[in-house]
Amino acid sequence: MKINNNIQALNAYRNLFQNQEATSKNLEKLSSGLRINRAADDAAGLAISEKMRSQIRGLEMAERNAMDGISLMQTSEGALEEVHQMLQRMRELSVQAANDTNTGEDRDQLQKEINQLVEEIDEISDKTEFNTRKLLDGSSAVLTTLEGNTSETGMTQSPKPMDASYATGQYQLDVDGVEEVVRVTQTNAGFSNADEEEGGFSLADDENLPFGEYSVIVRNFEEREDDDNPVADVEVLDPNGRSLGEKSVEIGGDTGPENDGMESVGGFTFNTESISSSGTAKVSIEARAELTMNEIDEDGDPTKIRASETLTSNNGVFRYAGIEYSYDSNMLANEDLVSDTFNLTNNALAFQIGPNANQGVNIDIPEMTSVELGVDEIDVSSNEAANEAIFSIDQAINQLSDARAKLGAVQNRMEHTINNLQVTIENLTSSESRIRDADMAKEMTEFTRNNILNQSATAMLAQANQLPQGVLQLLQ
């Protein structure tokens, strides 16, 4: 028997200490609801769950960002809707002014309302804001400016970026192998698909004629007796519905510049020998070319940034590498055009819609002033001026519709983004919970077990402490 070292008491104490430590951890987990309260609980699990937590909180903020972005675009689109209504009213007034039942004084009164509407368009452009940020004054747009003379290339306006991810800088478009593409979209009056290959139609390259679908209207076709050639009146409408002129032609006669039956109306050339009756034919004339996008570096040297593509225009518009380029028939003057260099300034709004760096989307909202819409000088003082106003307002309405459609498409995209973020948050939170959260039923079971063991160990430690008392019996 020993009295210096009570091994049984030490054993009971060790077990009691371990049980108390386990019970303490049980209480900590039960009170916090977490399985991991400190790194010592699960070092690897803590590192993984903390990374998940940062992702979850980032996703939640990205969801809020996307919602705010939708609110901003709804504000912009609401203002554009009102501009749309004003343009429709201006068009209505222009149609009214085109009627010669109106006197000059009547047209003056119509002009006054149009002038007020133009001023209000500029007011809306200047004053539409979201969180004090102006939206429609061009400060949130991707802007481009051409260098040099556009008449050298046939480009009718500065390039129009559809992709807001381009960085601010200088870019260059190389255009090679330009050729005219003719297609008879509606055969009539004797014009057929054969005229496409025989060169029956073409555009003058010095008349600034637009690409697109032309209408060739043949009237008063008359077969004549003897050896006289038939005659007809031919009118040509350009893709915008404007008349290029009307001419009386002798079919198959020696009227053309080369006495080969070719005639030209306002720069639109056709072969009179094809005409066999009255009617309306439609002819699409476009351009085909190889386009290459380059970026100009600090030394002024071009660097190719997009693969070359051979494309056919649609109404004179090439859509290449996220940018629209508009041309007219001047493009046909040379097969290899002078390279177009333009400066791009990106003021697009950046919406952070992801939890990590560079997980965003850039949205550009175009300038919507009366000058940009081309309605700042609307004049309805005469029939001719009013008809010109109708055309200009139609162009503005199309431009505005395009901008609104773009905003609407982005809003739909953002709504899908929000749905995806919500699903991701849910699934990632579930994963983080499995790592970090305590299983309360399991912890309660272990707490009960450890509590019982604590009481048992305490009792056994008391019993072990009584064992040395047996030595006193030997001393008696």
C-alpha cells in the first residue's frame, strides 16, 4: 500500500478532467450553434468555411448591386419612354403640318409646340438622374470619334459600339476586298434573279446612296408597233422610301451612256432590256468586305485584336467585333479602302454582379439630346419641310427604340443574374452550414453522456481519495 502516489485517484482525476473538457466544448457548441468556434476545433474546416463565408457575403452584395442596377436602368428607360411619347407627338404634328390645308400661320402654331417638345427632350436628357448621377447626357456612354474624312471610306457616322467592354483608346478598322452584292428580293416587271449575275443593277459610288432594298416601279409600259422599242416610266425609291426620281425610258434603246440599254435614276443603274411589263421589283444592294480590328499602341503601331471576318452588310451596317459600322455607296469606290482610325472613350457604368474581382458587366446608356437624335432643327413651315421632319423623326424614333430595347434586354439579363446569385447563395450557404454549424441533437446526446461521466468520475475520485485511509488500519 502506498500513500505518496494515489494512482487510482490520478486516473479518476484524469478522466474527470477530460470529461469536463468535452462537456465544456459541448456547452460551447450548444450555446453558439456552431461546430467550429475556434481554429482548434477544425483547422481545415475553419479555413474552408471562412472562404465560403466571404463568397456568400460577396454574393449577397452582388445581388443587391444587380437590383440597384435594374433600378438605375428602369429610371433611364422610364425617361426614354417619355421622350418616345414626345417624338410621337412631334411626328403627329409634322404629319398635320404636311397638309396644305394649313396656312403659314397654322404651321407657325404647330412649330411652337414642336419647339417646346424639343426643349423638353433636352431637359430630360440633362436632368434625369439616379443617386445624383446623370444618365442620359452622354456621361454614361461609350463614345467614338473618327479621325480624318469619312468621305474617303464611305462611313456615314462614327462607329457604334455594342460591346461596352472595350477599353478607352485608339482603334483601327481595316477594310479589304470590297465588292457590291446584288439580290433581287421581289421579281416583277421582267426583272429576275438573272439580273443579279448579269450586273443589271448597281449604285453610283459618288452619289452617297444608302445600301439596302430599292424599289423599281415600272409604270405605263407600252408595246409599240413596227420596229419601235417599248417605252415605260420608271421610278426608283431608296431604302428609306424616298424617290430618287422618275424617268421615261425606251426599253432596249440607245439611251444609256454606252448605248447598251443601261439607264440610271438618281445614281441607281438598271438594265432597261429586262423590262417586260408594268410592276414593282425590289432589289437589295449591299457590300461585302473583309474586316480586321486593330488597336493602336503608344507608338502608333496597329496590333490585331480580332480575327478577320468576311461579312455582308445589312442596310449598309457591318456588325463586327461588337461594333457597328455604317457605310454608303462611297465604299464601292475602292476595293481596298483607307484604314478607318477612331478614338474610343468608355464611360460605361460598371455593375459588380459577382463576389470576386472582375466579375461585372458594363452598361452604356447613350446620349439622348435633341442633337443626338437629329431633331434639334425640325421645321414644319412647308410641305417639303414637314415631310423631311417626318423622316427625321422616324430616324429618331428608331434610334430611341434601339436604346430602349438594349436597356430592356440588359434588365432581363440582370434578372437572370439575380436568380442565379440567389441559387448560388442557397447552395453555398448549405455547404458552409454542413462544415460550420453544430448538429444540435448530436451535441445534446454527447453533452448528456459527458455529464453523466462527470458525475461518475467525481464519485470515483472521491472513492479513490479514501483508499489511503486503509494504511491507518496497519498503524493501529
